[in-house]
Amino acid sequence: MTELSELYCKEVICLRDGRRLGFITNARLELPEGRICAVIVPGPCRFFGLWGRRDDYVIPWGCIKRIGPDIVLVDVKPEDCRVPRAKLLTF
């Protein structure tokens, strides 16, 4: 049994190419069951973070192969799980 709080700030590594995707910052839940259906990893920064970030990675729970004390190993093509970042509203 894995709790959501145990996943936060763990680094995600892709098994296919050894790429570091980033750190888990959020998750998608199935309601009302409360099951985790995907974890969300923010995309890499653009130009030292001055121009925001690239698209986020939304990794389905079924693609997670191993959860360790510091890292999460996933078997997924990173390009297939990219989702555009939500635009922030400014007033």
C-alpha cells in the first residue's frame, strides 16, 4: 500500500532510456474510490527557468515498475505522456 504523501518529491527515472524526468509534485485520483491513477511530474525548465517550463509528464500508475526510498522507476516513453501545462491567469 502506497500513500500519496510517500510519493511527493521522489525522483522519477525512465527505464527505457535512463532519463531523469523530474520529481513528483502531484497526482490524479479516481473518485470516490480515492485510488491514484497517475502521477504528475513538472516538465523541465526553459532557459534557466526564466521562460517557464515545458509540458508536464502525466505518468499512468500502471507504468510505475518500482517505488524505492528515493526514486520511482517507470516504463514509459516520455514523449507519450507529455501534457501541455495549464496557463496561469494574471490580472
